[in-house]
Amino acid sequence: MSVNCGGPSLCAHCAIQWAYKFSQMEGAKDKAEHYEALAKQLHQNNPHEQSKKHQLDNFASYSRLCTHREEYTDGVGPWITLKQDKFWWGSRDDWQNPNGHKEVWFPHITERKVAVQAGGWLGLYPRLLSEYFDVVYTFEPDPLSFFVLTQNCQRDNIVKFQAALGSSHGMIAVKRNVPDNPGMNTVVTGGAIPTFMIDDLNLPALNLIALDLEGYEEEALKGAKESIEKFSPVIAAEHGERRVGTLMKEMGYEIVGYSGHAETVFVKHA
């Protein structure tokens, strides 16, 4: 694979490709170590790249926190995860075990054109859904989790947003509550990360909404009222019976099952 852009020195894009190539070499100790050496050479040789120093340093910092998992879920893999994360296995098993998401959700989905999934976390669910849906829209506000998500979701039919979902537009910040479980991050008002509504997408179809937002599911669904009214998607929400049960009933939905360790599945009344 050629990674030279043809210029007098490597551009930032090529440097990232070289970093990945180095990380695959036998005997490579650490991806970040090779990348930092290359980034240093890049800046020494090409002063025009100095303005990108912060961006490159961030890449090296985030990469240092990642690890490679040579494992497959529903035939998809391998995966990039965070070294500190101790709960990857739980979400993986929630997808593929008996009474898992795939087994419980899919019989109620009549078409698989568009899915909206949030929070995107490390990219496991949007990547798996992309095998079955024409397009998947995923939202993940945390910068570190989003970095990992982009590594795992390198498919054209996954549209990725570093943003939150809600019932109105605004700006939020991420609160990292449990260091070894980024899936339990929450959001607080203020900050630099935007909040969008599902209705903003003006989708041509919507067959599934899958939400695990640590208590923010109701706000996300309020921001999807027009889309839900128009398309009647299957809705899966973490602790949905408790968190969004009343809202779902008002929208004409009923509970048809439970999946994984905590998801409630709703469908529109016939």
C-alpha cells in the first residue's frame, strides 16, 4: 500500500497511514511511539504543517489509550477498544446471546433501510447494524469514544456525528463518570459539543431507533416526534419501561419484549 502523497514530505494524512502501517509491523512495541517519531519528522521537515501539531498530538494521545481485540461478533471484527474499558464483553454479548438485541429486535423490523443509534460508544452497535441496514446514523458526544468509534465504523453506510441527541438544540459537555466504563458517560449543559434532534435529519425512512443514553432517552425521543409519527420505527431504549414508558404509550407504542441486560423494545400499535 502506498502512503506517500508525492510531496516533499509527508502530509498529516499520510503520516496517519504510516502510523497504522507501523502498528501492524512485527515487533512494533507501541503504535503511539512510532507515530510520535513520524510526527516529529513531519514537523521538522515541513514548516507548513506546524499548524496541525495539536491535531497530530491528539491522535497520538488517543491512540495510546487504545488496544486491538482479535475477536469477532456476528462475524464482524477485529475491533479497536479502550485499554481501560472492562465492559466491552457485556455489550458484545447483549447483541449475540439468546434474547440478545438481534434476536429480539429484528423480527419486528419489516424493512431495513435506516437506523438511528445513540450513544455510539466505541462503535460496536452502529458497525453491527450497518451489516443489516442500508444506512446507519450514529451519535456519540465523547471525543475519546468517538475516536474509537471512527476506527471501528469505517464503512460508507455509517454516518457518524460527534454530537448528542436531545429535544432541542444546544451545547453540552461530557461527564466521564466511571473511568473503566465509557458507556456510562453522561452529558451536562454547557460546553462545546452540539445537540441535535433526530427530526433535524429529515430522513426519507426510519425503521429503528436504538438508544442507550444513560437517562437522556426521553429527550432524544421528544426530538424525534415528527419522524416517529411519520415512519413508526421500532424503538429500543435502555431501561425503556421506566425511562420512556409513559412517553411511548402517549405515542401509541406498546412493549413487545426485552433484549440484552436492560433494553426495552417498543412497537407501534397496529
